[in-house]
Amino acid sequence: GTTPAAGSRRGINRVAWPMRLKPPRVPRAPTLDTGALFGPMAPEGVYSARILKGEETYSARVVLAGDPASPHNQQDRKLQQSTVMKLYRALERLAFVSAAVVEARDQAQDRAKSLDKQEELYKTLDAYRTKLDTVNKTLVASREGGAITGEMRLREQLGELYGEISRYAGRPTQSQLDRVGVLEQEVEKANAAAEPLLGAERDGLNAALAARQLKPIARLTQEQFEKRP
């Protein structure tokens, strides 16, 4: 939901609802994901509104309906809206996976700074950091030698498709619908690739770090991620 603020003047105040959700979170990358700059239109349906005035609360119902002049029928509009929301959730899921991978990678690099490069623990930490970096490079376009790689990674593919379907209020093409399913599976594969590194392998490293009285590598939680601006 959204929480728009009213004006501070006396009398009647109008509160505008943009009828859009917040833009989806996307993994951090050197490039701007232009397809995901805007949140999707809220799907058609009935919404609840609460108006707070001091300690008093007023409730209202808001019906969001399609434009009767639209050339697209209700069935096609609903398919478009549900498809956009699938991509929205996939982008947010990917953003969380990437953030967890990057944070663990950076922590491993930080812990290695206090160790001699010839030590076994340093080599283990460096190998762990490399694995995480390799996983993240499958998620987002990376910067190599000062230039951005030209490959379309999962982040860019999702963002492009999200933008294409968001901009057209009618039925997505069958190829677009098929592509959504493929990309959703790729997001789950990415999560599956990251899980052993963030789980069992991180636990083993933390035991070795504890023996050296070094801080453990923390795993980013969904709750922590959601609290970020």
C-alpha cells in the first residue's frame, strides 16, 4: 500500500493517489535499468482507504476500474496486469538474492584483509569471494576494464521485459508470456546457486573465522532487506 500525505491548510484537502506501486527494487549494477524506473499500475479492483485525522480514523472503499474507452477487453487487461506483477516480484526477488550475495562477498574480502596472503584461511576466503562474485555476474551486467560488458544478464532481461509489458495495457504476446516463465525459472536457479554459498559454506567459514577471533560473515535476511529505503 501507499501512504500519501494531505496538505496542512485548514478546510478540505485533496490527496492524490498515483494508482501506481513503488518501482521494483532491482540489483545494483553499473547501468541504469530504465525498464524498471516506474512501478506498475495498480490492478483493477476494490481498494480500502484509511484516512487518519489526529486520533480519528475514517475508512472508505475505492473502486479502480478500467477505462470504458479502452480498446482492450477486461480479460486482456487482467492478464497484462498479472503478468506485470509476476515480473515485478521476480525483479524484487532477484534484487534480494543479489544483495545477499554482494554483502557476503564484501564481508569475505574485508575479513581477508587482516590475514597474510599465504595463509590457508586467506586462500579459502578469497576463493569464497570469487565464487560469490561469479554468481553475481550471472545476475547483473558487470564492469570489466573500465567498460560495461555488453551481455544482457538476468537483471537486464527482466527489466527490459517488465518495461515492454508495462507500457502496453493490452494482452502480452505469447512469446512475452513464454519468456516470463523462463525468466522466473532463471531467478529460482540463481537463488539455488547462491543458497549453498550463503548457507553451509558460509557456516564453515564462520567456524574458521571464530577460531581466529574474526567477525563472522553475516547473511542478509529478507526482513533486513525490506527495511532498506
